Amino acid sequence: MVNLNSLPLRRPADAPLSPGAVLYGLAASLLIAALLGLGAIHMLKGYFSGLATSAVAPGLAAIHQVVIGAQRYAMPAGIMVDPAQRRDGFAERVDLSLALPLGPDGRLSDVDITLMPRGRVRTSAALLDSVYLHQFSEEQLSGVPGLVGKPLDFDAGTRGETVWYDPLSANPFVAKCMTPVEMRPDERTCLRVMSLADRNSAIVSFAPSALAEWRAFDRVIEDALATLRL
């Protein structure tokens, strides 16, 4: 049998609240209001962030089918540098920006690539014998294993330019850099023009630090472009 005397007494509904209870209730109400306010702010931030993303993403997420020479490519707009080139159809050139594993220890390094039909530009290997060889100064630089660095003669109007090439290959790796490798390792001051497997040409601008990966350079470029070919 339940002992009524042992049950806790309930305060009558009309009994006045103590000052402590009033303060506690007021503090709790203010806390709840503040939390609701913060939640609303975060919701609004997320909403406007979503609007901003939706306003930009569709254009950059588009895939354009571009034909250069005889090769069709499926190119995401996000890697196409020039907005005017973000369209379908035939093109004389397309400028791309990619992050490829050509940095130190295989880290990603930014690379600019211009695709053009073959024959519109001479490769760096072809320029080595026909142009660069006649402009070499007496100085010779080292620093990239397997490559020889030859500054170009000032009289040729190429002050500060150095050609790095593989002297042992019949079809050598050749690249021209604006300054010696040690001075500007992170800027895209080197240029290599190469023939591609799809019968187009690529003008590649890259950081001097990528010269250390010269043996794998062309393969990395080809592999990246192969993912875009149709």
C-alpha cells in the first residue's frame, strides 16, 4: 500500500514562483533564443553559399566536345583557361591548365598546355639543331641530372634564357627556361613544344622544378591528355 506521506508534495498551480526560479527560467529562454538565432544564421549562410555555388558551377562543370586537327576531345570547362574557348566545335587552339605529378617527389605542379594542330608550331627538339645550337654561349650549366644547360647568347635577343636538353638522345628532351633553374623553381618559366600521339602539338609551360622529371615528362603529359580524347 502506498504511503501518501512519502510522496513529494506538488506546488499548487497558483503558488508564486521564487526569484531564483524566475531568473533560471529567464536565462533558459534567452539561451534557447540565442541557439535558435545561431541556427538561423548558419542556415542562411548555407543557403547563400549554395546560391553562389550554383551560379558558378554549371558553367565550369560543362563538358565541351572540341575538335583540334583530326582529334576530338571532351574537355571540362573548368580546365579551359579562356572562357571564349568554352564551346563545342572545331578550334585552332585550346589553352588548358592542369595540375600534374611533375613536382618534387611526385607532388602536383601546375602546368599550362596549349593544344594546336601539328605543323602550326615547331617542336623544341627541331629547334635545338636549327636555332638553339647557333645561339649557345660558351657557358654550360649543370644541376639537372641527365640534362645539359646552355645559356643563349645575348646577341640573339634572348638574354636570361637557358636551353636544357638531353645530349645523348636522337630525339632529345629539350626545354627553354627564362632563368637558371636554381633561381625560380616554382614559376612556370619553362617552355617545351612536343608532338603528341594524336598528331597534334602541345606547347607546355611549367615550373623549372619539373625538369627533374624530364624522363617521365612526355608520358605524364600524354597520359593526362589521353583522358580527354574521344
